[in-house]
Amino acid sequence: MNEQQQNFVKNIMENSDGSEKRIGDFVIRNDYGSHAYYVGPGGDVVIPEEVGKADLNFTFESSRNIFSLQFPGTVTRLSDFFRFGSKETIEKLVFEEGLEAIWGGSFFANCKSLKEVLLPQSLEYLGQGAFKKTPWYEQNVEIIDGCHYLGRFLVDSDKAIKHAVVRSGTVMICANAFRGRTELIGVSIPDSVHTLGQMAFCGCVSLEKIILPESVKRVEESCFTNCPALRSIEVLNTNVAFAHNALGSKMSKALYYPDHAYIPIEIPGSGVEKLLFAHCYLTSRERFSPELQAFNDAVVKKNKSKLLELVMETGNLAALQAIAPFALNAANIDKLVELAQRKGATEFTAFLLEWRGKNISTADRDRQAAKELNRDPLSATELKKLWNTKKLPDGTLGITSYKGNESEIVIPASIGKAKVTVICREAFSASDYSPVGKKVSEEQRAVRKAIRSVRIPLGVTKIEISAFECCDHLEHVYMPVSMKDVSGAFYGCNQLTIHAPAGSYAEQYAKENNIPFVAE
């Protein structure tokens, strides 16, 4: 039990001795906390300030003949449990400045004689159904472009509304305001709204996108449940608080939270909802206590593959930095770098390259490439037996020839500590003519002609002229996004298909040379 809960229990215990005192027509009794009870004759009732400090939930439950009722400024909130027995007779309600919230689900609804209500500017929250089906409500509700307003509160909407532009100055979109509006496609929310009420957009099956401005602080229970078309929620407030089921358990995983989105509780919910909140948590992990980090990190680790996919999809750099220790490894780092480069995400690319340099050795990457082809990884000594190389001016290596006999070639990302960056002229050439005087045995030529696929690692930037000349059976070459120059390397490779990231130089090269291309 935390300190706040302890103080709450202590207060109840200290005010549960059965004592009572009379203040005008009210009795304050300490029966389980401090409760006020009205014992007057009815008519026009003004609640004294001291009485306003007590619990008013059942104060007027037994009254039947109150005509007007005035609440003092000491009443700051009216709860869901407020009971009022004079619904048939009440004509006027006055709330003084100080009242912040009317939480009641049907607060003063169905009061047939209620014609006058004075609400203070301090009121920021209006519960579901408050004052509905009263003469005052019917006379004071404003309908503007399909939205129904009660002062600063959007309380309802037209059933056939398609586009909602909430007027400036509105502080709350109340519970059920747009519930079941099946034709609603978009909503524009001004930077004055701070709360989206329960089920406010529940069942809006055509709603596709919504932006929550910086003013929004709270999104209540089931606000966006059953919104299957919703693909984008942009959250601009660093401290927005989502109720645990605000999005519903079947929400699309494509929802977007910017880098500063923050859920200030442990990761709740289940299924996709848990995935979304975990994504939000990753953006602000450092703001949580060590205990909550441990709790939430366990959820992240369990869902790391799906979360990493979501992080990459949304371009959330803060989340990527937080999930890196849990999800990045030799098996996925190169593919993620290629994906980031293909998207033009420079910050993502820089972070991934830096992380790879610090945490994944080139030997680890070579071992992973071998594993993908069900081969045992090779040591630097074994690689040197398979490959002839030359040292380039920048200290990296160029592959000059292949000495193995495999038909599926995986070029190493490095040999020893040196990275491979170039496939040199005639390195795999099966031609019987060499303008540079390279001697190739008939046995080597036969091996090269039999090559069917070549996988080139990330980091290689150039393939020089005639590198794969007359490799008659070469069908597939997999190029990385790092490739920048291919100079007439595939003369005589008539069965070739190039595989590479969409939008890369390799795609451009394939199209310019009429070579079939597959985006990967």
C-alpha cells in the first residue's frame, strides 16, 4: 500500500466513530468517513461551505421537494455515486467557482422541471449524460456542423456526421459523443481539449486517422474500441495518460506514437494493445522507476520481434535506442541497416551502424550468413584459403578471385579484421580471354561457370568490370544497399536476376541494363 492509499485509509478510520454535528439543515456524521445528510424541509437549499467539504454522495438521496440547490466553492468534485431524490421538483442548480468535475454518469439527468443551471468556468469535466433530457439541456445545447455542445463540452453529434471539426475553446469530448458514428472519417481536435471521454469514438468503423494535440492529457476507457480502420493516432503530449483499454485489444498494430509518447504506468492490456503500450514505453524508458523498468522490460523481451518491426515501421528513434539491447543481433542487424537506408532514415542508419560496430563483429555477421545457408562459419584462416584479396588504399580488402568449388557463393564481410568493400576486376570471370593477363585453369573456369548464386554483404560498394563475365549459369545476385558502382560486371550472364532493396543503386543498375530485378 502506497503513502496515498495509507492516508486515505487513515482518514476513514479517524472519521468512523459515529459522532455527528448539526450545521443548519444538515447533519455531518462520521459513520465511514465524513458524510453530510440533508434533514431540512426542502424548497430553496444553499449548502454551507463546511458541509461542502464532506462527502455529498447520499446527502439528498431521501429528499423529495427541493426546488433550487446551490453548491459552494468547497465542492470541487461530484462523484459517480451522487444520489438526488428531488428529480421531479428541482428547477434551478447553481454551482459556484471551484467545482472542477461532475463525474456522475447521469448527473441530474431526467429532471423534468430543471430550467436553469449555472455552471462555473472552473468546471473542466462533465460526465456521461449529465443534464440530458431536461428542459435546460434542450434549450442550451448548440448544434454546429454536426457537433452538439453544452458550453465548453462536446456532448453529442449527428448520427450521419462524416467530418467533425471541434470548435476552439472546447475542453472535453464527453463520453459517447461520437459513439457508433459509422460514417465518421476524420476529426479535427483543437488545442484546448484536454480529455477524451469513455467510448467517445467507440464504433467509429470508418475513422482512419486522429491527431491528439498537446492539450490532451487523458484518453479514457474504450475511447477507440471497435475502430478497425484507424491506422494513425498521433500523440503530441509528452504526458498523455491512456486508460488501460482505451484502444481496445483488436487495434491495428500500425498505430503511430511519436518519439515523446508516454504511458505513465506499467504496460497493461493484452495482445496488440500490450504491443502498442510497450512501444510507447520504449520511447520514455528512462522516466520509469527501476522497479517499473524491470517489469516492463520483461514484456518488451517477450515481444521483441514484433516490437522491433513496429519501431522500424514508425520511425521511432527513441524506441529503437531503448529496444536495441533486447532485440538487435547478428541475425537482423544488416537487414535493418538496409531497411533504414532504403527509407532514407539517416538517424536510424547512423544509430544502427554505430551499434553494429560496437556490438557485432564482422566475424559474427559472417557466421550468421553461413548459418542462413546451413553452413558452418569459417575462420579467418579458412577464408584465406578460399579467397585471394588485395589491400586497397583505405585499408579495406578487394576480392580478386575465388578458389573454392561451391555453386552458391557467400562473399565474406571481412577476412580477419579487414572489411571487404570491392569485388575486383575478373574476380569470378569464366571467360577464356583476360585483358589483364589473369590465368584461369580449366578447372577454375568450370567452377565459375557453374556458379548459380552470389550473396554480397553489406559494406561492399563496388563491383568492377568483368567481375562475373561469362558465368553462364549465374541466376541470382543479392546486392546490399551499400552498393554504389557496378561497371559492366555481368557480361554474358543471360539468366541473371538481381535482388536488392527497392530504391537502391542496384535497382537502378538492373533497370538500366534490362536485368530482371526483385525487391527485398
